[in-house]
Amino acid sequence: MAEVSLRKVVKHYDSTPAVRGIDLEIADKEFIVLVGPSGCGKSTTLRMIAGLEDISAGEIAIGGQVVNDVPPKDRDIAMVFQNYALYPHMSVAENMSFALRLKNVPKAEIAARVDKAASILEITDLLARKPKQLSGGQRQRVAMGRAIVRDPKVFLFDEPLSNLDAKLRVQMRTEIKRVHQKVRTTTVYVTHDQVEAMTLADRVVVMNAGIIEQVGTPIEVYHQPATKFVAGFIGSPAMNFIPVSLEASGDGLRVRLTRELAFEVPTERAARYRDFVGREKLLLGLRPENIADQRGALSAGQRVFQIGIDVAEPMGMDTLVHFTANGAEVCGRVSAHASVRAGESCTLAADMAHMHLINDLSGRVL
Amino acid sequence: MTQTTLTDFRAAPPAGSTRRDRRRALYWSYFFLVVFVVFFLTPPIYMLITSLKTSQEISAASSPWWVFDPTLRNYTELLTSSVFLTFMRNSAVISLAVVIVTMLISIPAAFALSRMRFWGSATLATGVFLTYLIPDTLLFIPLYKIFAWLNEVTGIEFLNQWWLMIIIYPTLTVPFCTWIMIGYFASIPKELDEAALIDGAGYFQTLTRIFIPVALPGIIAATIFAFTVAWAQFLYPMAFTTSTDQLVLPVGIVTTLIKGDVFNWGQIMTGALLGAAPPLIIYAFLMDYYIAGLTAGATKG
């Protein structure tokens, strides 16, 4: 049980920077997910916490103690690898107890701790088997068991679910969450899958190109993204970005998409955006679920418009519609019962209460 | 093969054609197998037949492929001769010692070269392999000079001592075994030693508790290689040892059983067969283990 602090952490391989200055405070018992596209430095960050990579500059502290020069075995951490990294010649029980045996923990205690971890993960009847005889999901559990048995200060997960098939991945995701609720330990979890990040995390850390774009709860990064990158990365289908210009209209403001199409900005937002009237390179950010068909009465933020649909994709629960606005591909999410057909015009409602205005030059959300 | 597949796809072949292809392929493989078996087994069978003959029968102009008057005298004479038993013992002690020395050097060396990245480790690994490419025929004269010089400096008698082979043979076995082991260790995923590192194992524990068990098939292959090289070595003992009690089996047979131009063929064949037996038995014995190891101990967790 411990908090983890990263202060101005930098990592470069030869001259290529992988991590370019990261500050992050992870609270005790918190579940932190580092998420980002491949090559964003998230795995490198995790490996620096683990001690598998040297830190080029900056400081990492676990439980208040700076661990820059502490070898991995003395950091009291446990790590779950993407390919599980189970010792192939050892049984499940031996795999789980390896660390304890190295520390010469008494045999009775080892057995008790292995049994306890095995029962948490429901792998008690697999203890005598070799990794070869296990399925992917079972191996994943054993890898987690190996971490739990040690009762470390910090759990580190490096893309633990990416080797599993889609169905099992969802199942194990729930399992990881369940285990964390039982075994409350500070956890740092790396993934490129934003759904995993959203569902598991207490706080999500969105990384891109070696820096942190935003830290926040899943709801925060979803509804109040700090940058265009976060806005586009979190959420599926991704947020729409439509080039717009901002213009004054009486007391209020208006975003203009095309000559014919403009939306009133809700009054509570207008004050925030007033300075940007007439600025170049503005983007309107709107999630697909905020572009819907008109169901019942309009809410305060909804603006109705007519548009020709390019493609309609029925998903069962709802239907995704694609259309073009001001040169941008836009995706909307309409109810499954709405009659939309490709090539036909359709009435949609954009919920401007959930709009984002983005400076495309700086990438900041205004 | 691509050709057949292509035609198979274009025109649907008549039923049974795959079976016919398969049968034809089998016929050919059996044909070549038989050719190889005949080619490789004829010499040992000839040796076995000759070893069961008396000297009279060997020199008589009867068929070389049949024993009319079988006898075990060659065997009993050799196995009761103290000289032959000395050769056997020298060979056995040297080979076992060489295997142990080789493994003690090449396993840690391979681990260091494949896993501990240090300055020049890649060059060193290539260098190890290049050493193996230097033929022993080039090395024995310089080595002889070195040990003659060491003798002058230290006063220790190195030459004409059977145990000198334990020092010399590893120059042949260590580079190759190290190379085999580097390959095996390289196939062990990096995460495995990282997991061990995090679990609290040092380098030595990672080697003994993870790498050696996981790479056991490779270690056995290297052991077999080292043993075979040591057991069959002819040139070095020929050059470095001369006294009868210091000789190893291959050299001993040639020097003691050929007297001038008199070849004691019966005993030569018997000695060669007895000499070939230990590696054969070891192969037969370890091959099962080797294959079992290959299938059960696969590296991916």
C-alpha cells in the first residue's frame, strides 16, 4: 500500500525521447490507467516505475521513498505482463510462490498465501497444472495471482488483456476490477484500449507523444477533455471535429459550419467563447451521441437541422449515420427506429449543450 | 509443390489424387531412406562381422559378409587387457570432465552474452563463434609450443599427460556450446527474466532457477555435442600424448593394435565398436529426453 509520485520524469533512448517530462501523483489504493496510442510512452513510464528501465531525468518515488536507483526486487512491486511471462517449467502454485520462496518465507505461510490468492481468482483447482495446460484467461489469472500473492505496494499491469480474444477480454476486465475491489492496492495499468481505461480507472492518464495530455476521472476526460487529442482518443465512435467560424448574433454567439448551417451557442457557454469571435481555425467538437434524431421535445441545447445522409450503419441498439459538414466527415447516433436511409435527407438535432470549441492550432479545448 | 497446389485449385482433381500423390511421396522417401541406411550402416555392420572372426578367418579368402566360425575372443581379449581398459578410462574421465568444464563455462557465458547488455557484448558473441571456425589442425602446433613453454616456466609437466586434454578440448567445445546456448537463451522471452527480476531473483538465481530449466533441451544438445567431440578427438591426443598409459581410446587402438605393418584387424574392429558404443548409448538414452524436453518445456508461457 503506497502512493507513487513521478516528478519531471524523462526517458530517452540514445537521442530519441520516449517520455518527455511527466508529473503524476498516484494516491494510495488508487487505480490509475495510462492510456494512449502505441509509442506514446505509457509502457516506458510503467517500466520505469517497475525499475526495468533507467530514468534519464527526474524522480520516481514509491511510498515516499525515491526509487531511482533501487533495483526492481527492492521496490516491492508486482507486474503482470502482456504475454503473462509465466515460468513454463513451474506449476501454477510454484509460479505464484516463486517470489516468496526466493525470500525464504516459511512454507506454511507460502501455502496459506497461495491458497488465499487462488481462491480470490478461483484457480484453486489449477494449482498443480503447468502454464502449458492453461487457457489464455487462466494464464492471465495465474499472472495476477503471482502478483497478489506477494502483497506488494504497487501492482503494475502492462497491457494484460491484449492477448485475449474480445469476449474473454471483457470478462477479464470485470475480473480485474473485482479483484481490485477485494485487494485494495495501488495499481498502475497500461492499455491502448480506451474502453478498458474508462471502465477500470479511478483516474485516467491520457498520454501522447511522451507527455501527459490530461489526468482525470473517466467522466472528466470524457466530458471535459483538455485537448483535441483527448477529445478524439476517448470515446467510440470518436468525437466529430467540424471546422467552424464563431460569430456574434445579437446577444449570443453562433458557430457557423456552412453558409446555410449555423448553430446558436447556448447562453451559459457564450461568455466563455466571446473572446474567440472571428478567430481562424476553430473546430466544433461534438460526440456522435449528441447528434441524434429528434425524440420528443427538444432540450434547451438541441438545434435541429436537415442533412443528406451518406452512410447508415444499423448497430441494433441504435444506428450510426455519416454525413459531411464543411468538408468534415461527421458521425451521428440515431435511434434504431428512426427512418434513415443512405442518400436521403434527414432531420437531426445537435445538442450544443455538449459542444466543445477547439483551437485547431494549439490543440486546446477552449 | 506450388505447382501442384496451383493445378489442384484450377481444375478440381479426380478423387483420390491426393492419396496417390501422398503414396508416391512415401515411396520416394522410403527409397532414399533405404539408400541412406545402407550407406551409413554398412561400415558398422562390416566392423561387427569382422570383430566376430578369428584372425585366420579374416585373412582367409572367404566371404567378408559372413562369419563361419564366430568367436568372442577379440572381445574377451580386449576387455581383459589392462592397456585397453586404461584407454577406456582415460577417454571416459576426459570426456566427462570436458563436458562439466564446458557447461560451467559456456552456460554462464551464454547467459551473460545474451542477457546482460554490456559494452562489446555483441562483438564478443560473434567473436566466440569465429573462434569455433578456426580448425584444430591450425591450433595444435601453437598449443604444443605454449605448453612446452609453460613447462619451462613453471616446471610442471604438461605434455604427455592425459589430463592436459581436459584443458585443451574446451577450446573446441566452449565456443560452439556457448553459441548454441546463446541461441536458446535468446528464444526465452525477455519478460520471463523481467518477471524473475521483479520477483526478487538476482542474475544468478534467474540463471539457475529460470534459464537452465527452461533451456534444458538446449543444454542437453550442447552436452551431447561436447561429449561427442571430446570422446572422438584424435588429433590433439595424438600430438600431445605418447606413453601408452596416457593414451585415449581412438589413439590407443591405432598405436597399440597396429604393430609395424601387422594390422590386428579383429581387435581393431572390436576396439572401434566398443569405442563407438558409449556415444551411441548416450544418444539413444538422451534423445527421448531431448524430444520430451522440446515439447513440454516450450518457452512461451
